[in-house]
Amino acid sequence: MEHLRAGWKLANWPLLGADGEPHANLERVDGLSLFETIEQSGLPDEQTYIVWRGENTFCILNVFPYTSGSIMVLPTKASASTLDLDNAVYDELWRSVRLATKAVNAAFAPHGINVGLNEGSAGGGSEPDHLHVHIVPRWSADTNFMTTIAEVRILPMTLADSWSKLRNAWPDD
């Protein structure tokens, strides 16, 4: 899937998100998943795009999103499957999905939302060692030839702006 971006911003491509702006492009720490590496990096949340942290889970902006406001909720400790989660983590994960959905609704006022979890490589998981739940805002007019035929996403705002909107819209509970 391609992303439509401004060509002049591609000078340092590996360090850029889908909007052509820099993001925390960290080398995976041995023994940690990509998401554990990001969450434990010590970098400020506005640089890693972590929107919210719970006791056992956190929410992070997708730096290669399907659309603006696309976020992921995941357990702090990597698990490949929901079957591997203890009850406390499992319960918090799904409560966090509800909070994330509320935040997306408040920040972006989409016409609908897709919520999806891909387990394992065959299930479509891009990071099969660390399950994550996608919350993707959708609008009636966002299905068009660019996505269907050209496999291109059009992002109307920067990742930093999306992060800020979601962070400010995050509900107390």
C-alpha cells in the first residue's frame, strides 16, 4: 500500500512517517518487540506518538496509517495472541479499545470506525510477536479509486496534528 506524500520530504525516507515528517525510528532492542522498544525508549510521547498509557496497555498512533487518526491499542508486554493474556491485561486491552474509540470519535467525528485485531502473520499481523488492535476512523467518502485501484492513502493532516487531537480528546474513563 502506497501513501501519497510530498516528494521534497523524502530525502531521509527511513526516518519519516507516512506524512513525510520525522518519527521515532528506533532500532529494536534485543529481546523486545518493536512496540516494547518504542514504549520503553524514554523518548517523549509526542516523539513516539504514544497517545495514552494504562497500567498494562498503551495506545499509539500508527505512523503508516490507513487514514488520519488511525491508532493502535496494545499490551505493554508483547503477546502474540489474546489467548496469552492474563485476565487483567485482556480486560484492560478491551476497555482501552473503548476509550480509544471514544477519543477518535471526539477528535475526528468520523462516520464510522473499523476495529480490528490481526493475530499472527497469516492473520495479517505486521508485528506478529506483539498483538495490537487497530482503531481506524472512516468517512462515507473515504473509499475511492486511490485506495481501491492505486493502493494509495491520502492523509489530510500530519501525524503530529493527529496525535495532538487524540491526546486532547482522550476521555478520563
